[in-house]
Amino acid sequence: MSMVGVIGYGVVGSGTVELFEKHREEISKKVGRKCDIKYICDLRDFPGDPFEDKLVKDFNIILNDEDIEVVAEMIGGATLAYEYTKKLLERGKSVVTSNKELVAAHGAELIAIARAHNCNYLFEASVGGGIPIIRPLNKCLAGNEIKQISGILNGTTNFILTKMIKEQMDFDSALKLAQELGYAEQDPTADIEGHDACRKICILGSLAFGKQIYPEYVHCSGISGITPDDVEYAENAGYAIKLIGTVKPAENGKVLAIVCPRLVEKSNLLASVDDVYNAISVVGDGVGDVLFYGRGAGRLPTASAVVGDIIDCLKHHHKVLALSWEDCFDKDYVADYKKDQVSMYVRIKAEDAQALKSAISEMFGKLMYIERAGRPDNELAFITPHMTEEDIDLNLAILSHSSEIASKIRLL
Amino acid sequence: MSMVGVIGYGVVGSGTVELFEKHREEISKKVGRKCDIKYICDLRDFPGDPFEDKLVKDFNIILNDEDIEVVAEMIGGATLAYEYTKKLLERGKSVVTSNKELVAAHGAELIAIARAHNCNYLFEASVGGGIPIIRPLNKCLAGNEIKQISGILNGTTNFILTKMIKEQMDFDSALKLAQELGYAEQDPTADIEGHDACRKICILGSLAFGKQIYPEYVHCSGISGITPDDVEYAENAGYAIKLIGTVKPAENGKVLAIVCPRLVEKSNLLASVDDVYNAISVVGDGVGDVLFYGRGAGRLPTASAVVGDIIDCLKHHHKVLALSWEDCFDKDYVADYKKDQVSMYVRIKAEDAQALKSAISEMFGKLMYIERAGRPDNELAFITPHMTEEDIDLNLAILSHSSEIASKIRLL
């Protein structure tokens, strides 16, 4: 009998148990041995729960049980989860998780511990919820040099932006609705400021380029500053505003990673990804561009990825599945995004905005002004040519003497 | 040194060699041993080819070389490729391929031979070109009960339909353009009649539901009958016409598989998949709907998937990777699609078409008439309610006494 433990019986933990138990027979067939969940570890009581008999409060019961081959760590955070994961891997028990915070903070180390103890640390669920992305990137696209990964990696912000785009809501109303529907937390900071998306793009970049990218070195800006006016300008120019995480190789073996709102051309499928859906676009030198789309969060979609990883671990017990990246303590591994070339949407306010046009054109050369119905006379919006962000900022610094820079959003 | 053989130095074969050699150092690093292509087997001469020194004409050189761990079979067809693949697997050499014809005809048998000889038969490239789909379906989504797979699986027909939709071309002109651009063969039958898409949906269905689905039992209709009028009606009703392969579970352990043109709602991402791109939508009970999108054919995209499989085989030499389905000789395993519920777009011609409206409404109950600019008086188009195709056909048989059934296209 191949046994599984689950630690943390919250939303995803209970979804994992439900999905696994629902398909237990089929999973046993796939694995080729009888499989079951033996323990669910949580400090809380769940009286009347259908799996009450499996509930334990002491983590050591799982750690010390020889029958347990795989543990699903569903605690979250990077403290207790880190400690538990290390202990389990050191005992040769595979660990699977949706814990992006932990993978982004300690992925390289935990993978190395797993390898050393002939077991696996898998985290398909940590990026894109149920969307298959870790394994495809690691295996199916292994023959490619990855040129760029860009993705809508956070469902909450995508829901808010969709409401702003499709229903002309302002940010605060859209956030309130997301909270009412349970898509946003009461403290929505990690989502709306882009920290959640940042962890995910770090995981994808670590996997694609072979070295750990730490979130603290990645520039991250959220969507709380986006206004309905920006949405309307973007719409008129053929773009949708999306919160996008990108990572790509930079010069001298570095990488460029950044999370920020971006104007995405409507012809790009990413612009059509609405509501709580996520999508990840990968460009490789062989495959060209591929896109993965689906529910990026939620109880059962995330559990789907967790259970897939559990099955893979059970099927390959004591076989190390190839998935790894090196640790990287070089603070300069993430290149300065200001040196990267980009086009920028800019909205300015100035008493006599029209009079600034000739100065702006002189600064930027060929640029595109965009319009919106009822644009006030004191407002101008334009898209800069492709140039380094540093140079754009220099120009905007000069412009800021005679106007207020109201918005500044990169193009994808 | 881990050695690879390539059999068949045509389009995909040469792409595979190019991509592998370009990334040889990186691949060796990923595999953890030095890797190279040792032989390229083809009966033709390639004077001046950069890999001329690797070319051999005798298959047995590859078969008998102990250094060869993996062979990429790029011959195509199900005769010589079948014989060679069997011989290689029986010697314990893993085989990877893009050969959908062979996998659809003999997948179960070849996977079983590989398993028995402690090697692997992988075919990520056989469906969707470079799009990762086989491995995600087999591994990442293993915790799901698959409810439906539907996909745009053929780039040639999707290119033709895109030209018909976006540029109002008729079928013949669009086909001619596709041939001029090299997207369609001189004999385009396998593409336009849906046989190519049929093999691919059979492979996906075999993998998802565990038993081999043979193409000969799957109803298959192509796009040669689609007219610009149909395209226009569909457009007006909010649909795009796409050639779609679908497979889903049916009653009594059977499956429903069918390839045909379908009206796809514009809100479905599949409707936005244009030109030679492919996309595959998978619905699972845990994950909900996920979609995989990319270049479904072409030299380097397909080679990307082949090289990914080569790397996986090299990494897991003498380890069997879990991927399999049973053979199935039950002709009734594929259920009768006429018993399935569907909505149908119907276009009829009749001298006094308007006069038939009351009879049609009586037959079908609540249905939707659709319009196009300049609709002639002798034409009517409508979408039936959701009902069995058998019942739709019974009604249309009656209607055919007083009108000509000009078009009949299923909705997705």
C-alpha cells in the first residue's frame, strides 16, 4: 500500500483530499499499486468531516511513518512549511506543494535535498493553479532556448482589470466586488501589488534559466494606480491593460525579470484572457510561441495539479525526476530593467497640454498620440517609441517641469 | 557518451538534428552526460550537408550500435516506420516520433513493447506539433476525470478557414493560397478531409481514456463543403467555423470521438485561434478547462517536441516512464455519434423558403433563425435546439421533401 500524507486541511488541502479520494481507484490503477491518503495533519478539529478518521494533529506521525511515500504540503508560507518540507525530504519522502512563497524562497535548496535523498520535490501547483506549466517547461520545451516567458499569473488582479475594461468600473469598486465574490483577500496587498505574480515569474524563470531568481531582486508594481482613463486610452489604441510577469535572458548571462501592468495588443491572446483565468506565454527558439491557459487558482483546479504531482511521485518512488536549478546568491543576476528597451504609454496633465506637443515630439522623435472621448484640454496621452526605460525616464523628468506625469504603463 | 540516431532526414528530421546540435552542450548538461547524434539514416545523399559525416544508409548500423540509446523515427507512415520502431524497442532502444499515423495505428502495441524491454516510446510531437499536450495530459492532469477534449488539430485547414473568415475567400482560393505558401500538400486530402486531425484526436482520446481508439471507427468530415455563405451566417450569429476534433466519455464505458467543422462561439478562445496555429482544450473535473496553444506543425516547432522527448529518454535511460493505454479490439468502443446531443446550424434552399418557417418551428420547437446581408428569398438558415443528431436528421429528412439541405454544421 502506497500512502500519502496531507499537511494543512484548508482550501487547497481539502480540495486535494476530495479529488484524490474521488479518483482513488483510478489513481491506484495508474500507479500500479494500491494508493490512499493515510493522514491529514491540521491543528484544527473538523467534526463530522468525511475524512475525520485520517486527521492527526502531530506532524511527527507523518514524518515517522514508514508507509508514507509522498506528502502534500498545503500549509503555505515559508517558515513552518520550510522546516517540515526539509525534514520530510531528508527522510526520503517526496513532497508536493502549491506553496509558491516557499518555492520562490528556497526552491534550489529543497530540490537539492530531495535529490540527495532519492526523492522528489514537485510544485506544478505553485504557478498557474491547475494549468500545466512547470512540467511542460521543464520537459516538453527542454530542447529550446527560452527567449521569453510572459504571463497573467494572478487571477484576482485579472478579475479586477477585466471589470475595469469590460464594465468601466474604477479600481476601488472592482476590488470591492472581487472581495465580495471571495476572489480577493481582505488584505489584498500580495495580489494587487504584484507580489504573488512576482513569486510565480521567479519560479518560471528559475526553471527556464537554471538559477534561482529571488523575488526581492525583481521590480514589481501593481495595478492600484490604474485609472478608467488609462483603460479607455488603451482600448482606443487597440490594447488591454493586464498585470504581466515577464522573464527573459539579458546580457552577460543575466536575466531580466519584472512584474507590472502592461498594454497588451488585442491581437495577442493574452489580451483575451479574462476574469480569474491565467495564461502563460512561452517563446522558444524551436517551438516559437506557445500559450497555456486555464484557472490559475481555486480549490479544485489547484488540487488537480497537486494530485497530478502526487501520482507522479508515487509512480516514480525512489526515482529522482529531473527538475532542478542552481542556487544563485549573485544580487546582480537580475539585470537592471531600466536598461531594457520598452515602449511606454504616458498620460500627462498640464494647463496647456497641447502646447507641449512640439516639445514632446522633439524629445521622443516619432510617437503616437492617443485619444479618448471627452479628453480634457489639460490632458495628453501618447505611446513612446521603443527605447531604454532610462532614456524614457530622462525625458519624462524634463517633461515633469512643465506637466504632471499622471500615468506610465509599459507595453508588452 | 549517450548517442542518438535519427531515421529520416526530411523536414522534421533535419529540424531535429539542427535544434539538437544547436543546443548540444546545454542538453548534455541537462542530461548529466555528454550527448550527441551519432547517425542520421536516410537513403538519399545530402552532399555538402553540415552533418554529412553522420549520414548512413543502412538502418542496421543504428540498430546494432550499442552506443545508441534513443532513436528519432522521422520516416512517417505505418509500414517501414512500424517495422523499424519494433526492432529498435525490442533491442531496448527508446524511440521518439512525430508519426501520428503510426501512433494512432499501433500505439498500444509499441508502448507495450517498450515497457517490456525497459525503454520508452514517446510521441509528444505527434499531436499539436510543438505544443506540449501529451505529457501534460498524461501527468499534470492525471488527477482528473477528463470530461472532454476538443481541439483545432490541423494547421492547414485552420489557415484555409481563417482566410475564408477574415478575407471572405472561398474554399478553393484559400486552398490554392495554402498550397502556394507550402502549408498544404499538392494532394491535400488528408488535411482537408480531416484524416490528419482524426489521428490526433484518437491519440489524445487513447491517452485520456486508457484504450486505443482506432481512426477507422471515428466519424470524420472535412471542410471542403464549407461556403462563404456559411461563414457569413456563422459570423452574424457570433460564431467562427473551425475544424474540431472532439473526444469525450460516453455511456457504458464507451467514448464519443468525432472530427468535423463546428460553429465555435466567439467567447471561446478556440474561435480566436487563427492561421496555422493549433489549440487543444481539455476539460477535467478538477482543473475545469485548460487550453494549450501554439504552432501545430512546421520544421522547428515539431522538432522542439521531438528533442524534448529525446532529452527525456536520455535522462531516464532504462527507466520506464509511465505512459500507456490498452489495446482495444471492440469495434463498438467508439459510440454512435448520432445518439449524442448537439445543436446544428442548418441552411436550406427552397423556392418559398419563408413559407417553411412554421413547419420548421413545429418540428424543432424553439430555434434561432440567422441572417446575412443579401440573403436570397429562397434561403433560410437556423440553429436547432440541443437534441440528438438522430432526431435532427429525422426532421431534416422530412424537410428535404420540400427543400434542399444545403449545409449542416454542428455547434461545439
